[in-house]
Amino acid sequence: MNRFFVDTFYWIALSNRRDQWHARVRAFDDALAAYRLDTTDEVLTEFLTFYSEGMSHTRRQAALFARSVLANLLVVVLPQTHSSFLEGVHLYESRLDKAYSLTDCISMQTMRREGLTEVLTNDHHFTQEGFHSLFP
């Protein structure tokens, strides 16, 4: 079974038909077979934050999309913990020369802990840390 870590980029592109990556991400998503997607509470928080200044309809759609991710049996949403937060802060502190967000740091540490190497993102920060981005 293929396992991929899902970054905020993927959820935004998948949920938004106007996103420049939507068609490519949708085609990838439709072609997935024998897979499991891993993401985190923090990634879904970042996804909802992205839509937070939208109109009520947009916010409602974003919340429904996040709930559909949570209900999807092929998606594992790893919970936010104090330990995962501290691991993310540690990476954040150790990469002061990078522009990594805290969410990305938590995601990278989660990927390491879970033994994941492939990430559904176009964020070059993940490749800087040695992960393989499927949307370069």
C-alpha cells in the first residue's frame, strides 16, 4: 500500500476548482489506488485558516471539506499533541536560516516519525529536508 503525507497545498488544490493546481491534483487523486493518506490536525487547521477570510459560503464549503477528510477511511489524521508541537518547535529552532512554517516543521517531524518520504505538496521546504515532493 502506498502511503503519502498530505500537505495543506494538496487539500487547497483539491478543494478549489480555481486553484492553478486543481486539475493536476484532481487527476492524481482520481488515479490513486491501494493507498493511505496521512495528514495532521495542524495541516487541517492551516487549510481552514486559508479560507478564514472568505465569504460565509466559502467558509462553509471549507468546513465541509475538512469534515469529509476527517470522515474518509483512507485518510489518517494524526492528532495534535503537546509532544508533536514540541518536536515541531525543535525543528523550527534548528532551521533559523529557513522560512519553514511551524506547521511544516510539525509535518516534517511527523513524516520522520511515521517513516514517510513522499509528500503531496509543491513546497520546496520539504525537499530541502530530504523528502520527495510529488508536485515539484
